[in-house]
Amino acid sequence: MAAAALVLVAAMAGGCAGPAGGRPRAGAAVAADATDVWFVQHLVPHLRQTVAVVALSEDRITRPELARLAEATRRQSQAHLVLLQAWLDRRGLAPHGHSHQAVDQQPQSDLERLARVPDARFDRAFAGVLAARQRAGDQLAAAELGRGRLPEVRELARQLQAEHRRQLRQLRTWTNAWSSRSRRPRGPEGAPPGGEG
């Protein structure tokens, strides 16, 4: 994954150069496919929201495996943000969402929802919020893979889609296991049935 990310960084950085590695061509933003631009413009606020939700939730997560996944998600999102923002800057473009309240309010609604969750149920609630965000990211990537044209942007979409789906499978496995343990019948005085231990 690290090697693939380095290749992608080089490809996207090189994509701004003109022929023979010169300055960016005039009108480069117009030349870029509309779907690729749409994808990057929408992915930036999506990743910013994910970083905000994770950063403000990390001190309440109790399960080590979920904490590791959250930290990995935050680091990966921040790395992509640097690359994507630079891609937009070179084209004189801004991320989507500045004038759309529904988009701007999404991280706040996620945080408000998590703020109301008792500590005992926080891990499961956070996993649900993160899974929903990964599904939204998967939809963005699917749109790019369906209609995008720029190879470096399509490669990023492929990487994101694979990572989102891997994390969704992991979150589903964990939440199913947590639910199974919480439903396990208890013996007298809270001991598991069939023994004292």
C-alpha cells in the first residue's frame, strides 16, 4: 500500500506538468474530465469530515482494534487531503461544499449523534458512523470509476474503494462479534453458564 501511494503521488504531481515537464498548460482545469474534477472536489470535504469525526472521537474509543483502525483512517485521509488539495490548487479550483449547508453540516450531525451516546455503547456507535462514511466514500469512488478519464484519479478511486470495502468488512465482523458477546446468556451472579470462571 505504501509503495502504491508513492506511485500515485508521483503520477498526480506529474499530471500538472505540460509537455516535456514544463509548466501546466493554460486551461488545464478545463481539459480535465468533468467527472474527475467532480470526484476530487467532493472527496476533499468528505475526507475532511472523516478526519474531524475520528479526531474528536479517538479519546472515547475503548477497543484497541477499533482505535487502531480509526488512527489508520485519520492518517490515510490526511495524506490524501494534501495530495487532492494540491491537485485542485494547480487547476485554480476549490473543493465542493462551501455554500451547501447539507454538506457542511454533516460532520456536525455525526459528532452530535456520537456526543449523545453513553460511553458503554460508544464503540459500536462510532463503528456505525465510520461505516456510513466509508460507504459514502465508496459511492464517490464508484462514480469516478464509472465515468472518470484521468488515470491518476481513477487509480486513487480504485485504492479508496478497495480500502473502504476492506474496512467495511472488518467493521461488520467486529460489530457482529460484539453483538454476539453482549447477547451471551449469563449464569447466577453474572457468571457464564456452565462454570464459575
